[in-house]
Amino acid sequence: MKEGDQVDAAAEYQHQLNERSTAEARNKLAPETHPDFDGAHCVDCGDDMPELRLQMKRVRCVICQTVKERDDKK
């Protein structure tokens, strides 16, 4: 493989990684939906949602979201 081809391949690979990272970040920031969300209570524990979490368009309290993210990594 020529040096120019290697540079092009590396640039394409970096572009793909950047695109994937950007998409993942956007997905994390996207408003959440859940069929059981009533607009006021965490869908997992049922506790009142903090106003800031509601403004962020989240459906889980911080504790339940942390548990969900930890479990998703398994």
C-alpha cells in the first residue's frame, strides 16, 4: 500500500470515528420518551422528577439514570 493510500485510509477511519462519536453524543442529548412517563414521576422508581430533569426532557431521576447507564455497560 502506498503512503498516500495509508494516509487516506487513516483519514477515512478518523472521519468514521468522529461521525460515530458525534451521533452518540447527540443521542444522549435527545429528549427521552417512555410510554409510562406521566410528565412528573420517574418511570423506574416513581419519585417526583426534579424540575431540572423535566426541563432536560428526561424520564428518569438521576439515581435511576445512573443505574440504567451502569447496567447498559454490562
